[in-house]
Amino acid sequence: MKTTLHVAILLALSALFAATPARADAGNDLIAELGAANGIALACKQTTSISAIKVVMIHTVPKTRANGEVFEAATNEAFLGQSGEPCPTETELSQRVHGIDTRLKAHFKSQG
């Protein structure tokens, strides 16, 4: 009887922890997307978008080292990759940032 209970508890915990990385991956993907927009905004000197992205990071994304590292890596990669590429318009980048912000808020609201 005790063995069956222990197995049931272990299976329940396994299922719980197996589901957690998928949520973390979705959050990381969104943070990386925001970081990529930041890299483009920096490379294209679009200060309005840079400011908006900073507000999103401060007010929406949980303040953890891991989240900061994901954001920073994506920013650097996009900044370096922007060399020679045409810049999006302020409106295009602003709409992109707004969409990412909306998805980040929904994602982290469901986490809390």
C-alpha cells in the first residue's frame, strides 16, 4: 500500500516538473523575441522603441538573472545581425513590441 502511494506521488511530481520547462521555454522565447527587437531598435537608433522595450522588461518580465541573460543574448545577436539589413520603420517596430508585450503579459499572468 505504501509503495503504491509513493509511486503515485512520484508520478504526480514527475508530471508537474515535466510540464514546467515548456512554460519556461515559452517565456524564454518571448523574452528572446523582445531582446531581438531591442537589438534591432539599438542598431537602427529607434529611441522610442528602445524606451518602450525597457518599460516592458521592467514592468512585465520577472526580474531574474536567467531572464536578463536571455534578453541580453538575444539583444546582442540581433544587434550584430542587423548590420547591412534594412531597418524597420518606427511604426513597424512599435507594433512588434506591442504584440510581444501583450503576449508576455498573458504568459506571465498565467504563471502567477
